Amino acid sequence: MSETSRVTLRLPTALLHKLDEQLAHGDDETSRSAAVQRLIETALRDLAKREKVEQYVRGWREQPQTEEEFGWSDRAVSESLSEIPWE
């Protein structure tokens, strides 16, 4: 088992009631602690994914594709599409 730390936090009562309702309606007997841990893990995973996407977009904005690099594919698609009888 990995090392754990105890954390005390304050939550609005209404939020805690919503969590408890969700846990009561669930199929398993998840504890508050396990639920909060899962929520934090999910939030951190989502944040990491979002940061990767933002990094990817930033890279393309800073160094967009050039005609030399990808112009051939645009031309090939245009040529292929022009050969299709559209009417």
C-alpha cells in the first residue's frame, strides 16, 4: 500500500450533502475519502491532458506547418477530389 497523508478540509455543507447523496445511490460502498481521492485524481489527470493539448496548440501557433512541409498533401487531396464527378 502506498503512503497516505491525512488532510482536513472545509466544504460547504450543501456540497457535502450532494456527495453523500451520490455515494448513497451508488452501487458500491465508496467512502467519502475514496470518493474525494478519485475526484482529485480525475481532476489532475484532466488538467494534465488539457496542458498537453495547450502545449500542442502553442507549438503549432509558434511553428505552423509550411507549404514546403505539407503543401504536397493539400495538392494531392485537391487533385483527388477534382477527379470525382460531383454531379
